[in-house]
Amino acid sequence: MDRKVRGFTLIELLFIIAMLLVIGSIAVKEIIAYIQEVRLREAVNKFLGEIEYVKNQGIISLKPYGIRACKDSNKYKVFIDLDSDCKDRTPYCVPSEDKVCAHNPTVFCTSDEGICGVRDGPCITVERVGELPEGTKFVGNSSFYVVVNRMGYFFDYSCGFGAGSISIENALGKRVKITASRYGRVSVEQ
């Protein structure tokens, strides 16, 4: 009598499982790399948007606006330079709790219903801290620091014409360098 059992042997099943694990590990590695690439792109776009916001506000408002990127962290700070000395009110990426009227930054206020009238606009904070997406951080020799005046020129911490550059790095070590020229042009290098 010929007995033939249909199906797979244990060795064949183990071989198939091993192949699926190898293929799965390659796929997981690629998915992680893709996620980190997307986070890096998101961080660069977010920071470029903030630089553009600072540039626009510096041109249209009565006071210079600035941005500081703190190296070796994922934090940056957007601030209003109230006394036009090219410095933010608190060092590093620690925000100030001071508030001013949006259209008249020389007037301090406490809330939206405070001193600010219709002409002076809403009450806004002088400094706000933002964060890059998780897994990304600023790296470089020094912190990125730019103050923009009404003509759109970029100044450094000592009010001299300044160009600044900083890199944003993801968790896998890939970097993108952002450079701001003293004339207000911003470039990105892979």
C-alpha cells in the first residue's frame, strides 16, 4: 500500500518562515530609513517656513524680528527685537513671557483684552519656542542666529551684516545644511 501524505514538512515550513523574516527585516529597515527621511524633509521645510515668516515680519513691522536655532537640540526661537540691539530677551531657547501689541510692539500688554486697541492689534508674545519633528536636531559649529531689519537684510548677534548656516540632522545621521546670506537669501544643500 502506497501512503502519500499531502502537505509540507516541518523543514519546509521553517525554511519559508526564515525567508519571510529576512525579507521582513529588509523591509523594516527601509521603512525606518524612509520615515527618517520624511522627518528630515519636514524639519527643513518647517524651519525654512519660520525663516520666511521672520523675514516677512521684519520687513512689514516696526521692529526687527529674529530667529535662533539652538544647536544640539530640536528647538528654535522666533523673537521680536524690541530695542533693536539684535538680541533676544532671554538667551538660548528659553522663551520670555512678555507680550506686546502686534501692530505696535512698543506697547506691552497682558492679554488680548489689555491695553491693545483696534489700531494696535492683538496681544502677542515677544518670543516663542518651536520644535522640529522628533528624531531631528540642529547641528553645527555654533547656533544659527539671524535678525531681519525692514530692508530684509540679515544681521548677526552683534548687529553686523551676518550670514549664518546650520545643519539639521536626522536620527540616521543624514544632514541638510541651511545657509542664510546677509542679503536675505536662504539656500539648502543636501
